[in-house]
Amino acid sequence: MNKILVVGGSGVLGSSVVATLQQEQADFLSGSRKPIKNDSYSVVSQSTNTPWQRIDLATGEGLRQALEGVDTVFHLASAPTKIGNEPFDVVATRNLLNALNQSDVKHLIYSSIVGVDTIQYSYYRAKRSAERLIQASQIPYTILRATQFHNLLDFAIGKLLSLPIGFIPRQLKVQPIHVDTVTAELYRLVQAGPQQTIINLGGPKVYDVGTMTQLWMKARNVSKPVIPIPTVGSLMKSLAKGENTCPNKKAIDSADWEEYLRETYG
Ligand SMILES: NC(=O)c1ccc[n+]([C@@H]2O[C@H](COP(=O)([O-])OP(=O)(O)OC[C@H]3O[C@@H](n4cnc5c(N)ncnc54)[C@H](OP(=O)(O)O)[C@@H]3O)[C@@H](O)[C@H]2O)c1
């Protein structure tokens, strides 16, 4: 196993990747602006002895030092924000690619999202632009598009049900995947080497949000009126059509939504 840099190692996916690399006793470094992220949608735990270096992708700060001796880079840093007039993911990916051009890195692995090529949503358009920058670069790459992680959907449903009456877009489709299954695929890609392509990976079942909400309410013992929100606008229509799913690329070893809820809430 070669040396790995995990850019965005403090996030939800990054923490899972870091835990696997620690378990596998891999030679790695985690990079982000803070060693531990506590403003994420999910509480992430990380051991205090994680090798970490401050990196700011908005400016490129810390990248040159972090890339010393590195062979493989996981690019897992992302934010739905803007830097000046440009989306964060575009600026961040461009800064990372500029630094990679001056390095000996042999494989860049980028985490993207299923449906970024068709769904009209500004964050997804930014992810697709970042993919294009990587595809046009000279850096050997693999792009892994995953569907939504369980803990993001858990957080989102909790928000939708936070008022005395819940408002739920029942008809939208989701194919939730366990974050550790995405990590296992990312780890496999390190060993497989650059694929120069985009790989899709989704959870074992496609659900509608109405069913997921009912299961969530049962698991958490929540009872309240739920009013369906109509499917309006191009984003919701794409999600109702399942453009964010990949039923032909199911990770059968991922927990499904029911299993995740049982593991998390008993
Ligand atoms: N969540 C999902 O359901 C899902 C599904 C499919 C694909 N993905 C993709 O998987 C990746 C990871 O998602 P996630 O859910 O783990 O995100 P997350 O928990 O929000 O973590 C984002 C990471 O980006 C880092 N970051 C943000 N701004 C930065 C900056 N200026 N410089 C350096 N690092 C910065 C954060 O660290 P600091 O804030 O400390 O810098 C953090 O480590 C993303 O590319 C996302 O699009 C997510």
C-alpha cells in the first residue's frame, strides 16, 4: 500500500475512510481546515492520533507540504457554498489539480454524487464541473458517484419533522447507502489503480421518501401529522423520476434503511 492523502478527512465520508486506513495500518495523512468537523450533518468521531495537516482548498494553503511523498489522493472535500462568483467545489478542485501537477501523485479519487450529470441543482452542477476539470486534467483518476448516505437522510427527515406538523415530499426517490460501503469501494479503488472513468454506486434498495419517513417515525417512536408536499420544480421532478438513483449498480453488502435504523435507534 502506498501513501494516501485524504482531503476532507474530517467529514462524514472522510472520517469513515480515515477509520479504515487506520484499521488497515495504511500510511496516510488527513487534511482539512480543522482536525475534527463538528458542524456536519452527522456527528463524526475520530481518534486523537490521526495524522493531520491543515489544508485550505479555497486558497491552496498546505497542499504542497501535504502532497510530499503521496501516491494516492482521496478528494472528499466539498461544500455547497461559493468562493467569489464560483462554486466551492470548482475552485477547490482547480486548486487541488494545480498542486497535483507539481507532485508525484499517481491516482486521484474523487467522490461525486449519482445524477450530477442530469439533475438541475446548483450544487450538483458544481460537482459535475469539478468532475470535468478532473477528466480534462493530466492526473490519472477515478470518480466514484454514490447515492445519499443514511446519516444525511436521517438528518434531513429529522429536519422535515421538527415542527408539530411534518411536511414531506413523499414521492421523491432515494437509494440510501451506508457510508462505510462507499469507503470500502474507495479503498478497493486504491488497490485497483486509476480507472479513467466514472463509477456509480447505490444502496441495496430504492425507496420513496414517504416510506422512508414512516420507517423513521416508527424507529424513533415519533407520532405526528404528516402533510405531503407536491412535487414542483425541476429538482423535485428529477428526484421523483429517480435520476439520483442507480438501481443497476446496487451495493448489496450495504445495510438498507431498515437495518440502518435498527443499528442506530435499536
Ligand atoms: N453526504 C452524502 O450523502 C453524499 C453522497 C454521495 C457523495 N457525497 C460526496 O462525498 C463527499 C464527502 O461528503 P460528506 O458528506 O462527507 O461531507 P462533509 O461531512 O460535509 O465533509 C466535507 C469535508 O470537506 C472539508 N472542507 C470543506 N471546506 C474545505 C476547505 N476550504 N479546505 C479543505 N477542506 C474543506 C471539510 O473539512 P473542514 O470544514 O474542516 O475544512 C470536511 O472534511 C462530497 O464530495 C460529497 O459531495 C456525499
